[in-house]
Amino acid sequence: MPDVTQWLWPAISAVLTVLWLFTLLRNARKRGHRGPVSAPTYEQVEAEDVLKAVYDLQQKEGQLSASALAQAADLPETMSRHALEALRAFDWAEVDKEGHLRLTDEGAAHAEELIRAHRLWERYLVDREGMSLDAVHAEAHRREHSTTAEELERLDAELGHPAWDPHGHAIPGPKRRVPSSPGRPLSSAEFGAEAQAGRRFRIVSVDDHPAPLLAQLVALGLEPGVDLTVVDCENDVVYVDTDGEAQMPAIPLARAAADRVFVVAAPALPVELGRLPVGARAQVVEISGAGKHQRRMLDMGFVPGAEVTVMRRASLGDPTEYRIKGTGVAMRRSDANSVLVEEVENG
């Protein structure tokens, strides 16, 4: 006789999710809701969480679909379609002229403010309240939904306008797009044809979920700013050393963990971008300077791991045009020298 519990609880969970989505749609349409309220309801908090997931998906994929959301959020496709309908009910998403579903300007702006609030609160909780890296996500999530615009600006100023949250994710400025994530997964760097022992990397960010995995990474000392050496790769496990002295045994990381550790090549001797000659190619390693300056550099695309090319220099030597992420950017030497890079060999 089949075990009823194998299908009963998943079925109940699915029914409850559908009921929640139905309630969300009904309430949004009934109120004619056009944006966030001062005291968010449970339904709105859930909708805002979906909104952030959709924003991230749109940034990566360019357009939205129920199937893509289902895969990204680990939801049945039926529930994903209801979730997207809920965003349309809040006027946070719409169908464009080509028939593609996209976030509205209002929806994208609200997602950016939620992400900004979450990352600022994580910075605050680590720097001012001494919470551990693996404990701040849930508390920041609770606070982000009830923080007013005025409170958020005060928090930003109090923290000195930081450019990074403690997990290494960029904090956007007011009414700015969320910069792309720095680096690339350690798994992509090490589980391919280029994998080889002895390569050194610098951790620039780690995923803040799932919480148990983050707690394990923190316990192993794998946090932003840490340099590591690949000792070996075999059977979807990468072995790394973080002390530079071939510690025994090396730290084993399964691919699921390596997927959530983002790295750039650790330079032997980083140089200032402004010192490179015309034609040189380099990889961004670090941005020095204060918070607002770092944010401005991030807005222009200078995130760790991005490749930059020196295009041309003015006749008097300043400014210099650089090409990064397909866009030309002119910068004075003083600004360019705040970008530390590792030169890439041509060929």
C-alpha cells in the first residue's frame, strides 16, 4: 500500500500556495494597488519577494516567462504563472508590444529599492550589531519591507554609503540599477578544461542562501576577500587551500558549494588602471576609495572580474577612454588609478 505522506503534504502545500496567490490577486485588484504601502501586509511581502526574484531573472535572461521563473524559484510552472499575474495586478509587470512580459519602470524601481534596503541592512547588522555573516539574511529580509525611503537614506548616510554588502554583493545608489554580480562561480573556473592545480583565486562574493550552506562556507573561512589555491579537482569536488602553506587536509568543496563561491584570479601584483598603455587588456580586481566613488565605478561597469581595454588617450595624456562591457568610458587618471587590475596577455 503506498505511503500517503509521500503525496499528501506536497499536495496540501501546492493547494495553499494557489490559495495565497488567488488571495493576492483578488486583494490587489480590489484595492487598485499601485505601489508599496507604509505597513506592508503578508501578501505584499510575499509579492515583493517574487518581484525581487523576477528582477534578478530579467537582469540575467532579458525577458520573463513562467517556465524560467519556475526553474529559478523552484516552483511548479502553474504557480509561477499565478505569481507573474500577481505582479501585473500590482502594476509591477506588463506585456510589451512584442508580447513579452517585462517589469514596468515602477516594478523595476521598487525591486531595486528592496534589494538596496536588504543589502544596506546586512551591512549594518554586521558592522554595527556584530551579527555573523551567515545570520544576517533573515533579519535584513524582515527589515527591508518596512523601511521607508527617508529611513533608507539615513541608514545609507550613517554607514558612509558603502558599495558592498558583507557577502560581496554591490549596493546600488538611490534610483540606480543593481550592478552585475562580481566574479564567476568557482565551479565554472575549476570544473572545466582549464582546471589545474596551483591556480589562485580571490573570493569576491558568496551567495547568502541557502543558509546552511553559507554557514558551512563561513565556518571553513571562505568569505569575501579570502585568497585560495586550488589543490586538486576530481569527481565534481574541488580541493582548496586558504592559508598558502598547503594545509593538510585541503578543504573539499562539492560542486553545489563551489557554485555559490564567486571568484576572480588572485593577482600576484595588481596595478593601477591609469598606468596601462593604450591597447592593454586587463581584469578588474578591486576598487579603492570611499563608498560613493566605488558606487560610481560600479555603475560604469568596473566590477571585479570584468575585462577592460585601454582604447585611446587624449593628446595631453588625460582623460583616457576605456572599453568595458561593450561601452566606452572616459576617465581621468586620478579616477582610473582607483581601479586595481591584473593585465591580461593578448593572444
